[in-house]
Amino acid sequence: MALRNGSTASQLVNDWSGTIAQLNCNVTLSEVVAADNIPTLADIGRSFSNATSVEIITKHLQSVLRYSGVELTDTQLAETALSVLSSYWFLNLAELCIFFCQLKNGSRGQFVWGSKINNQAIMVALSDFCNDRRSEIVRKETAKRNEMINSGFTKIETYGASVSVGIDNIRHLASDAKGSLESFCKLYPELPVGHDAKTWWMAWKGEVESLCKVFNCQSIDDVSDASTQVGIYLCEYNIYCKKRTYAER
């Protein structure tokens, strides 16, 4: 429907066939191979009729014949065009222009002997063109796959960098928290009930009186170990609070 609404059959024939179309199609095969935005012969057949596709191919063939200084009967032209359509319906209009340009410049081999044209040589040349087309598709798909793989590695590297930055930020915050209750509360935004923030802060720093309050004891044998246990407990408590918040959402 988009193709039919965008142009008429005669416009497609005028824009995409013959010498002018070949000259205007100033692109490489890699730029247009299997392009989604360029109609194929099959698209044209579905939108209009196979007769429109045949007419486009025929006008391309006629331009090649004029260039070569030879002629084919209308029957021979129609049969050649039908052979192209039946075997290569998947080609888009830009690919056709490129092929007939290459046919003219000799890069697809010889197809004229004296005053006669070898139809089979044209079909062989088109087969070779489609082999190059397939290779180009494979090359582009391989490049796209490699790009996706590299992008995946980049994401992993970015994630790793983010983790590293996050760890560094936590280290800086932990360092600041030693001298600031405000920084401590940023490091541990959730604090267990039973003691105020200052008590948890002083216990985390290793202050004996606060450690005794937290552990509910008279003395602390290993202050360093006790303050480490407080830090571990506060970490686990904040992780638990985060999980609970996500679960409630």
C-alpha cells in the first residue's frame, strides 16, 4: 500500500529503468544491497503487476542493446525480461541499475559477439552479480554482528568502570564518615531501631562505650573486631531494607 500510494506504475518505470536511472543511481552495491527502503521486483509485482516489473527490466535491456549497437526482437526481449524476473525477483531497483551499469562497462564479461547478443551470457553475468551480492550481505551481517559483540564488551567494560567508580565513592564516603555523622548516615541511610544514629556511628568507629551499648555488655575484648561486626551488620541491614522496598513496589 505504501508503494502504491507513493507512486504510480508509470512513475516507477520512468524513475527506475533505462539509461537515465542507471546514471542517477550513483551508489555502490554495499550501500543498497537488500535495502528495506528500496522496492524489489517482487514488491512491484504485488503492488501493481508483474507487467510493470517486466517493463522496468525490458527498458534496462533496451538501454544495454542501444549501448552495444545490437537489436533483439520483442519476443526475445520479453523472454529475457521474464527470465530475469522469475529467477531474480528479490533484487531491488537500485541493484538492477548497478548490474546493468556494470554490464555496460564490461565488468560483468562479454555478452556481445559481432552483431549478436548472447542472452545466456547476460543471465550468467546476473548470476555472478548475485554471488557478489550475497557476499556483500554476509560481509555486512558479519560486521554488524562484530559490532554487537564489541558493543557488548563495551557495556561490560562500562559496567565494570561504573562498579569501580561506585566502590571508590563508597570508600571516600566511608573515609568521610569517620569524622562526620552526616556522612555516616549517607553511608548507612537505614539504621536499626534501639539506638540513635550517634550511638551506631560511635560504635562503628570503635568507641568502647557505644560498642557496649550495641552489644549489651560490660566490656569489649577486641574493639577492632567488634567495630568490624557493627559495620557488617549495618551493611546487611541496609541491603535487607533495600530488598524489602523493591518487594513492596
